[in-house]
Amino acid sequence: MFKRFIEKIGIMNFIMILVVLSIIIVSEMMFLNGKKLEAIFIALWAPTILGFMNYFKHKE
């Protein structure tokens, strides 16, 4: 099941999704530790990466 999912979306997309999830987790940890502005700045990376993924997917 997990292998089929990776084959369906592609290994590079899977890696980028893991990167986005890790960015969200790091941002949440920073926010809860009191570094709110830094957390918001880092949290904006996730939709930016997803936007680039979407752009390059539709450009092909």
C-alpha cells in the first residue's frame, strides 16, 4: 500500500511532501516555545513549496 502510494505520486513528490510536513512540525514547535515571528516566517515556506510543486507539475 505504501509502496503503491509512492509509485503513484513519484519519489520526488513524496520527498517534498515529507519536507513540507517537517517544516510544519518545526514551525509548530517554535511557536509553542515562544518564537512566534520566526515560526510564522518558517510556516510560510510550506505553502510556497507546495505552490512551486503545483506550478512545475502543470508546466510539464
